[in-house]
Amino acid sequence: MQQEIRPLVAVDIIEQLHRQFAILSGGRGKDGAPIITFPEFVGFKHIPDEDFLNVMTYLTSVPSMEAASIGFVIVIDRRRDKWSSIKASLTRIAVAFPGNLQLILILRPSRFIQRTFTDIGIKYYRDEFKMKVPIVMLNSVSDLHDYIDKSQLTADLGGTLEYRHSQWINHRTAIENFALALKTTAQMLQTFGACLATTELPRSIPSTEDLLMSHMRQWNKLQDELKLLGKQGATLLSCMQEPATKSPTSKLSLHEVENVATMERLLVQLDETQKAFIQFWSEHHLKLNQYLQLQHFEHSFCEVKLALDNLLAEQAEFSDIGDSVMHVEQLLKEHKKLEGEGQESLEKAQLLAVIGDQLIQSHHYAVDSIRPRCAELRHLCDDFINENKKKHDILEKSLELHRRLDKVSQWCEAGVYLLASQAVDKYQSREGIDIALNDIETFLGTAKEYQLPSSKDFYNQYELMLTLDIKTKAQKVLQKLSDVQEIFHKRQMSLMKLAARQTRPVQPVAPHPESSPKWASPKISQPSTLVPHQKTSEEPYTETDLNSEEKEDDETKSEVKNEEILESSHDADNPEPEQPDGSKNLSHSRHIIRDLVETEVTYIKEIKNIIDGYIIPMDFIWLKHLIPDVLRNNKEFLFGNIRELYEFHSRTFLKELEKCTENPELLARCFLKRKEDLQIYFKYHKNLPRARAIWQECQDCTYFGVCQRQLGHSLPLFKCLREPSQRLIKYQMLLKGLLDFESPEDLEMDPSDLEGGSAKNGPKRTKDSTFLADLQQALAMMEDLIKSCELAMDLAAVTGCPDDIGKFGKLLMHGSFNVWTVHKDRYKMKDLIRFKPSQRQIYLFEREIMFCKIQLEPSDQGLSPHYSFKKSMKLMTLSIRQLGRGSNRKFEIANQNGLEKYILQAASKEIRDCWFSEISKLLMKQQNNIKALMELTVETWMDQESRHTGNGRMAREWEGCQAQVSQDCRKVFQMAKKIRPKPTHFNKFL
């Protein structure tokens, strides 16, 4: 390979440069040509040709390409030397000068003989030098100044240019070393990038993690080197700029300016290199991370799929449906156990599918591999859930089947027992026959309670689960039922025939005591008492248990609340003992804050219950069939930003309130500090009307009932969603209670304290006054927040609002007005017939005023007002004035850009005055803002005028700045004209 040609640097010829036989002072000719000076040097002709060539090559490479293309001006100072030295200098320049020459100026020897030799020698040897540029022989320094300005010459040539040769060498060496380090670092980055690009990705997760950590360590090391190199460059640049920064009058020389420009260019190159490598590293790091994520996903997928396959296989083996009630109940327990064991695997599979969806949404490169695996996981979960439900339904139906068969068997046995218990000797009388018939009819009436089926209906209902054994059992039971019913029918017929034969009285004969069987009465016999007992052991028993559990829960909750009330009353009846130095006030404040913290914890738990009990279960597959489409599509509107409320209170606000327990004076500052964060309640209440509409449409769906029962809540969901509103009122009440306790009377000093001097009580009073002022500010802030939330709820009921209503600013006031529209053009017929006012709902914002039409629409509470957007106007384009006498409830607003003005009539004079005062304040505030903008523009104009220097480029910049200021002034003046007349003191700037 061909060896790289390295350019000549200062370090290579540092000794030759220090000899100073040729210098590049930084001076320029009249046309910008660089000047190379050959100062007086005794041994110039003894300098080796190689050293001379190296110095010339290096000096001609320092200026920029643009300056070097003009040509170099060479100044040779030989005032104390001989003609031979001049001849040697010209000969070397003609032979070895590597650059483009423009002019050669020679200060010839000052001694008469050498000057004569010089004049003669230059005539005879001019052609021998073969110079194509003019060679000018100068007698003195003053002649040199005719060709080159003094400011571009050093002091030894009669100029004013500051030049220090050692400093020049140091700066050049430092710049070249920095450039070399930058080049080396760039090569290291390129090598590292090539290594990253050619690295093969491992197959195991530990190997991938080790590779990622290794690349991260190398990346951090290179980053440290880049940062160190950047600091070195910045330090070097500041050292070069140091002369100009120390004194505002001093300026950098041209070669110093070129050095600064070179360093700035190298720093820009370093920054671009760093940005390019950061971009490359970001892509590589993202690729490695995504590959590691894919490995974790595939590993988890294999584990979860294996677990689901085992569950499905175990579920497939679970095919028995039982042959008795006890057997089916045992199978149901086993089935429930299997379902519980599979719940963990199901949750893992669903979570893994969600992770896969997140990877897909993050534009993972392996989307085509992740998407089918997510679909397969969901398919397996659905198969397991559906099969589980199917198995459970079959077992429930099997349980019902066996229970009905057992009931039929019990009924048949009770019937047989009844028939066997009837004494035959009682059939000898009509009364005994009637009793027997009555008993039979009563027993047959119980068939409805047992829901005895017909054979056809029975087989149609349970045909799917009738195995051979169960079918045989069912046939036996049904045959037994048929036989018993037939026996009862025959007994009835026999008794009825026997009753018809009783034509003559029969003399009762007392039977022998031993001949009469001791049967119990059918009405109190075992079957008659057993049947109701078995009936109550079914579903009604379960409902009773559930109701009793709910009552017990309610009683438990009420007992807890009663205990809390008793404890609070006990605290109120038995206050803490009074302590000196105002400790009683402190204990009361701590009691209030403790109550605030405890209720804050309860509030956070309630919000957490809503999130965990209502929001999160919406994503469960087994509950999706309970959620209507309206609720599923508007979930975020029903719950609003309740998650944001939970995050703020649980992570931030509760911790700060807990800190106030020991320092009550921090409470007010805590509320004031979180003023902006509490604006999330404004967003929540703004969404509340829409949430109410969604709730009214979906409140009867089964999903809410299931969630409410699961949480054990006695109140429906929307009552819980009103908790944030009640929380704001709680804050207001606690702050107000604390403020009432810390009243100004408590701050008065006891006359007895004056005996010990006022120095002791002075600071305490100042501290209490500050605390009281903070409490007042916090209470005012909370009242403003509650008011803004109420206004937001009212504003949310307006239909047809523009999308950019957020640009209107804060909502300040709203109310109903009678509005007359008056056209400024009096000749319009519409103005003559517009005598009847329109009823409008008006909303006042910080920057606009909005008119809405009021419409009464039927609702559950009767006719309720609804508002529809009509128009809005910017306040900065409005003027306002009060009307004359007899109109104490009216005022007028006019749009200066329109052809209409509006007369507004309030419900009372107080409301009119409040609105007029608020609008006037807003207009005055905007006018003051415009004045401030005008003053700032004028200050900018005056500042630019003071910096005017007369330089050509500065003059052009000044003219552009002056034009821009004039344009800004015109814009501001046009805005000012809309509110006030044209200000006379502003005319001179226009």
C-alpha cells in the first residue's frame, strides 16, 4: 500500500522556525496579499537549502487558499547587510519559493559602498534571477510605507503590528496538535463504528446482554475522550481570544484572527463528528435493544405456550360429567382448581401479548415475527377460557340434572310412604275416605314445587349430556315417577268408588290396640317435613346468605364509622392539656393536618379502587362481553384524567402533606406551591358533564354491577366519580377552619409580655402574621379553583364551541343577559325592527367574550337550559361604556372592527357593575401590555442607535435594524389605535 503523505507541521521544523530568518507576521498588502518578511539575519547564505525550502513551504501553507491565490508580498530587510546577502536571498527565492509571488520589496544596505554595489548588481543580475514579478529597491522604511500600510508592518519595519514569534509558534503547534488529535479520534470512531457494523448477533440472552454492556463501555470511553478533546479545544480557543477579552480596546491581529477561525472550524468539525457518531450509536443501540427484547419475548413465549398447551391438554382430559350430585360437586371443585391454576398462565400470556403490542407500536424491526405470536397467545387464552366456560356450563347442567332426578326420587319415596301410612280401617267411613283423598290431593299439589318434568321435555333439555349410565338412571327414575303417579291415580279411583258405596251408616267398632298400626299423621310425617327443608337448601338459601353477608359488611362498615366518630368526639371532649408558649394552637393545627392526611390516604385509596375495580378490568377478555360498545369507545371520557389525579396525590401531594404534620406552618405554602399542579382538577371537571352523559346511557349495563359487587361498594360508580369535587370542598373547609382558628385576635400581644421586653414576642408575631397571610392566599387560591371548576362544568355543556377555545384564556365569569343588537349603519331596516332583546348566556374569558343562545329542553327534572355557541369577540377589539340615566342595569360593548354594537342588560345593578368593572380591568391590562411593548421597542431602537459606529458593514446592519424597528413600531401603533388615540410622543419614531 502507498504510504500516506503527511503535510508539514510546525513540530517538524521547530528549530528552523525558531531561527527566525523568515516570518509570517500576519500583515497584508493593500489587496489582501500575505506578507512574508525576511528580517536581518547574519548567516542567511549559510542556511541549508532543505531548511529554507521547508520553512517557505510551511509559511506559504498557513494562510487561507483565498489569500494565497492573490500572491505573496516579500519584504527583504538588508539595511545592515551586503549585496551578496541580497543576491543569495533573491537566488533562493527564485529557485525554491513554493508559492505565488506578487511583489518583492528590498530595503537595500544603508552603507554607501554596499548600496552602490547593490545598484550595479541588480542591473546586471536581474535577468539571471528570472523573476516574473517586480523587484523594488527601497532606500528607507518611509519608502516601504508607500507600498504597505504601517498597521500591516512590524515595529522593526516602522509599523504598529504586534507580533511575538514565540507566541506564534506556540499557537501554531497547539492548533496542529489539536487537529492531529481530532483526526486520530475520528479514525478511532470510524474503526469502532466498523466493528459495530460487522458484529454478529449472538443467539443466547446472556451473550447479547454481555455484548450490549461491552459496547456500552467502549461507547462511554469514546464519549469521555470526545468530551476531553472538546474541553481542550475550548480552552485553546479562549487562550487565543484572551487579548481581546481582557481589554475592550485591544483587537486581535490578523494572524490571531486566522488562528481563532481555524480553531472554531476544528471545533465545528469535532461537533459534527460527535453528532454523526451519536446518531450511528443510537441506531446500533436501538438495534441491540430490540434484538434483546425479541429474545426475551421469544423465550417468554415458549414458556407461556408450553404452560397453555399443558393446561389445554389437562382440560381435554377433564371429560367426566359425574353420575351423582356429590360426584358433580367434586368435579366442579376440581374444575375450579384447574381454572385457578391456569389463571397465572393466562395473565402471563395476556401480559406478554400486551408487551408484544407495545413492541409493534414502537416500530420493532421484527414486527412480522411478533404479531403472529401475539395472535397465537390470544387464541390459546380464548380457547382455554371458552373451553373452561363450556365445561363449567356442562357441569352446572349435570348438577341440575342429578338434583332434579334426586328430587323426583324423593317425591316418589314420599308418595309411597304416604300411601303406606294411610290406615285401611279408616276407609270404612266417609270421613276417613275424605281425609285420605284430601291427603293425596295435597301431596299431588307438591309436584309443582318439585318441577316434575315430562319424559319428552326431560330428554330434550338434557340430551347433550345423557351418557349411557345417566340415561339408564334417568329412565329408571322417570319410570318410577310414572309408576307412582299411576298408583296414586288408582288409589284415588278406588277411594272415590268406595266413597260412592257408603250408602248406609256404619257402626264404628273400636279396634284392638295392637291391631292398629302406630303411623304418624301424613301432615306431620317425615316426607312432609323433609320436602320444605330440602327446598330451602337450594337457591333461596344462597340468596339469603349473600344478603346476610352484605348486611354484615354494611354493619361492619357502619361500626367502623361509628368508632371513628366516637374517637373524634372523644378527642373533642378531651382535648390535649394546655401547654405554654402557644402549644395549644400548634396541637390544634396538627390535629387538623392529621385529619387532612388521614382523609387524603382514604381519598387515594378510593381513587385506586376506581382504577383497579372499573378501568383495568375493561381490558379483561372474559369481561368484554359485558361492556357495551358505547362504554368501550368512550372509556377515557367516562373516567377523565382520574389516573393523573391518583399519580399526583399518591406520589407528590400526600408526601408533602405528611411533612406538614410536624410543621403546620408549611401547609399553606404546600398548597400555594402546587397551584399549577392542582389545575388538573379543572381538566377533570371540564370532562365531568360528558362523563355524566355516558353514565346515564350505560349505567344499567351488567359490567358496572359486577364491578360494584366485586368491590363491595354500596354506591354506584358515578357517585364515586364525584369524590374529587368533594375533596376540593374538604380542602377549602380545612383551610378555612385553620384560618378561623388562627384569627388576628390570637396575634395580639399580652400586656404582661411587655414587662419582659418586646424582643421575645416580636419575631413570633411576624412569623404568625406570615403564616396567616399564607393561609389567606391558599384559601383564596382554593376558592378560585372551585369556582373555575364550576365554570368549566357549565362551559362543557355548551354545544358548538370552537376547537381553539383554549386560546381564549382563563374563564372568569358567566351569566345570562338580555342583548340588543344595534347596527352602526342607522339606515338599515333591521335596526328599526330589532326592538325585542335576545336572551344570551355570556362567558367572559381573559382574551375573548363569547355569546351563547339559551334553549330550554325537557329532561328528567323538567325543562333545563342548554346553550349553543353563537359568536365570540376578542377583547382587544372591543370598547365599553355605560349608558345614560334610566339604564342602571345596562352597558354597551362595541366591536371596533365590525358594524354592530351590543347593549347588555343584567339581572341587577350589582351584576352590571361587576361585569363592567371586570371588562374594564381586562381592557386596561391589555392597554398596559401594549404600552410596555412600545417602550421595549423604543429602548431597542435607542440601544441600536448608540451602537452605531460608522463602519461600512455596521452601517448596513444599522439601516436594516432601523427599518425593522420602524416596522415593529408601525404594528404596535396600529394595535394602540384600536384602544386609545394616537400618542403624540410616538410620532417621531414613525
